[in-house]
Amino acid sequence: MTTFNRRDFGKLVGGAGAGVVTASGLSSFAIAQGAAAAKVVVIGGGCGGATVAHFLKKGDPKLDVTLIEANKIYSSSFGSNLYLGGFRGFDTLNHGYEGLRAAGVKVVHQFANAVDTAKKVVKTKEGGSYAYDRLVLSPGIAIKYDSIPGYTKEISNQFPHAYETSGVGKQQLMRLMEAMPNGGTFAMVMPNNPYRCPPGPYERACMIAHYLKTKKPKSKLVILDPKKAFSKQPVFTEAFDKYYKGIIEMNLTNDIDDFSVTQFDPKAKELTTKSGKKVKFDAANIIPQQRAGDIAKLAGVTDKDWVAINPETFQSTANKDIYVVGDSTVAAEMPKSGFSANSQGKVVVAEILADLSKKEKFPARYRNTCWSLVAPDDCIKVGANYTAKEGKLAPEGSFVSKAGEDAGLRKQNYAEYVGWYDGIITDMFAKTAAAPKKAAPAAQKKG
Ligand SMILES: Cc1cc2nc3c(=O)[nH]c(=O)nc-3n(C[C@H](O)[C@H](O)[C@H](O)COP(=O)(O)OP(=O)(O)OC[C@H]3O[C@@H](n4cnc5c(N)ncnc54)[C@H](O)[C@@H]3O)c2cc1C
């Protein structure tokens, strides 16, 4: 008996609401008995992978779903800027996998270090061996430390990028801000395209500037940006002028000056740019270039730094037996975001379920929205729906906040942002997120 309706699932995946599709939306589906014995292995329990594991099991409870995730706690990067600004407690970012286990997913906390695509087996550093009928990768990003001369993995312990999925870097950033003298300089080095979460560094700049404005008002935040333009630029620039005049110094590359960093000197605490500008700093957040997580390369699906995918299915173009979602992929014009990874994950679930049950497939639809808090109750957003067209993901009905908008609208955006966080956490971990209560000063000091 099969009552799974792929068309209805497609509607859920491309739903028009502001938030994500919740797990309960799938509860009425059952799936072909023929698919029951299939084994699916998912590597990476973040926005893409945890969503896939959860919804596969929800869609077909008999499916054998194994999630291989290196860490016992997922510390979300999304929402982490709000922790830096004092708008979220650190603990509210951290999530375990007990909900997925309770839902029937076999969660294995090991590090995948090989994929034998001929035998269809994943191996782990810990000696594990996991056979699969379908493989899904969502390993996120790896950091290209050598893209900033003088910056290394070791030095990132002192001056964090805080761009991987770990709470450590974010807490280090908080400690750097706390240790800074009032009147000191915080330097931020922005990444070049493509990178994880296009507006993320600029929201982070606003949250660091908010911290400095409220706690160390004589201080400065100097931004060095190798790009000539960035996401939601008019509304971020409006916020820099409106809230952080005299604190933020923005150095955006232009036809005369190139603010790409050519030297990072952690001993002298000095940055040098291509155009010769030198910045002395007390604290720094360096965000280097990025590439797909290592396991994608080991599985043989990378093309240079990233994974090329078929935008209709998110199967790797190098190996159609492997699905890849999230930041590791080239999903242009979809940005690398948690919302995108979650939306792509649901399409992959629908693909795998339809494939295993030999049911009709329908065109995939995707969605993304990225919110950014720029000051208390002032939140901006950008987003679009996407469909596969001519080998790409074409945006439809895109929207972006505008300068001079009504304060009530911006406050409403913030409520959407908080609601989305709860929704994606429920999707990923089959549990409800803790409330984003403002961090108590004592908790912030602990980091
Ligand atoms: C500061 C900041 C702010 C952001 N804000 C937002 C936002 O507001 N909205 C938004 O939508 N997105 C935001 N993002 C982006 C979002 O966090 C990412 O796009 C999203 O996490 C990508 O999901 P993913 O599944 O590709 O990777 P991840 O969520 O990073 O998950 C990858 C997982 O794979 C695991 N892993 C990797 N390799 C292996 C291996 N070999 N074996 C076992 N496990 C492995 C990792 O431990 C990790 O848990 C932000 C990012 C940053 C840095």
C-alpha cells in the first residue's frame, strides 16, 4: 500500500509561508512497502543532513536511516551573531541529536573519512563501516586558511573566523570583545564570493558594533572587504550610518583601493591590504575563503572547491548515486544558507522516497530567506523562491528590505526570524528550540 503523495509533498517543500515546512506536515504520509529495507546513509548532521535524516524517517518509518555526524552537539552558526550582540544566550544555539534518535534515525557520532562508491560503503576514522543504497552528503564548509597570508588554523584559536559549525570560535569572539580596551580597534576581514551566508558577516559587524556602542563606546570596528558590493548593501549601509556612525569604518574595495588583505601579522597585530592600507588592531575576526567539506572531495564529487549538482534533484553531476545538499554545493543562484540547505534537503527526501517507491516525480521547488538583525528590533531580510531552469536555480518572486522602511515592519521581520529559527531546529532535530531570551551579562562573560 502506498499513500505517499509526491505532488502534495512538493507543495510542502515549496510552501509560501515565511518559515520552514514543519515535520508535522509529513505525518500523514506512508510509503511503499518495497522501499522499507533500503539503507540511506547521511553524512553531516547540520541544516541539510539532519533535515534529510529526519524527513526520510518521517516519510518512511521502515527506512534504515543512518546519520554520521562528528559532533555530539550542533552549535548553530545561524543565530550566533545575535549571541555576540547579547540578544541570544549561548546555550540556545546548542542542540543534541536525541530527538532524531527518538524518531528512529541511527545517529553515529563518528568522522567519515572515506567513501567506497563501487561497494557503496562509508568508512569512518573510528573504524566504522556503513553500507548504503542511497548516500547523502551535507558536510558544510572547510576553511581555506592560506587565502589570507599569515593566517593559519593554529592562529585561528587566537583570532577566530567563527565560521564553522562549532561553538568554540563564537565564544572566542565574545572573549576578544570583552578583553578589548574601551577605545580599542576591532578589525573584521570579510570573505570573497562564494561563501557561507552572504549577509552573515555584515549582520555580525552590526552585532559587534552594537556591543561596542553599548559597552565600549570609544572603540572602533574597522572592516576590510575584498568585494565591491555585498548582500543587502543599501540596508546594511543605512544601519551603519543610523546606529554605528563613528564606530564602524567600512573599507569596501572600489576602482582605486583594493582592500583584500595581503598580510595578517598576529604578533604586531596588524593587517595590510593590497592598496597598502595598514590597520593596527586589538581584536580581530578573520573570515577566509571556503570550500566544500573534505568528505565531498574524498567521495570524488568536487569540481575544484565545490560540488556541482543537478538542480532538479541535487544529485552530484560527477556521481548520480550521491546526493549533495547545503553549503558544499554550487546551487547558484541559491545562496549558501541554512534555509537553502533545509529546503534542498526536503527536495532530496522527496526524490529518494519517490525513487525507492518507483512513484511519479514532480518538479522541485526551493525557497530561501535570510534575516539579519542590525539593531534592537530592526531586522532586514532578503529571499526568493527557486526552480531549476537551464541547469541553474532561477529565482522567482525575490524580495529584499528597503532603506527607510517602517519600524513596525522591521520589528515584524525580527519576529519572523525568531520563528524561523525555532522552525528549522524542529525540522533538523525533531525537537523545539529554547526561547531566544537575552543573554544575562554573567553568562556572556563565561562565553
Ligand atoms: C555567522 C553566520 C550566520 C549565519 N546566519 C544564517 C541565517 O541567519 N540564516 C541562514 O539560513 N543561514 C545562516 N548561516 C549559514 C548556515 O549556518 C549554513 O548555510 C548552514 O549551516 C549550511 O548547512 P550544511 O548542512 O551545508 O552545513 P552545516 O550546518 O555546517 O552542517 C555540516 C555538518 O557536517 C558535519 N561533518 C562535516 N564533515 C563530516 C564528516 N566527514 N564526518 C562526520 N560529520 C561531518 C559537521 O560537524 C556539521 O555538523 C549563517 C552562517 C554563519 C557562519
